[in-house]
Amino acid sequence: MTTDSLQWCKSSYSSNGGNCIEVAVNLATTSGHVPVRDSKQADGPRMSVSTNAFSSFVEGVRAGEFDTV
């Protein structure tokens, strides 16, 4: 994974409480994957998930599949 062109962002719903992830979706269409990292450790480990898996995750979040209340 090339890190030079990654444009990291986190959700606008993030309250900046420190428990956030950041994603770099700018490579999704060209590479087929979405890099993910812990916002507290910008130089720490990163993982990459397929665009299909990331899309399924986002759909699940929107549908409330991960709500704990």
C-alpha cells in the first residue's frame, strides 16, 4: 500500500473523543481497497479492507446493525 497519496479523513460525527478511525477512500476506485487506521496513532499500524467489505460495513452501520442500545 502506498502511503504518499493517502488522504485520511474521519467521520463528521466524530466528537474528537479519541476513539476514532480514519479512512482513506480516495484510492477505493483505483485500487479496490480502503486503508483504515487508528486516529490516535497516525504513524501506527494500518489495515486495508476491500471496497466490497467496507461498503457492507457502512450499510450495516446505516441500518443500525451495530447499535448496542
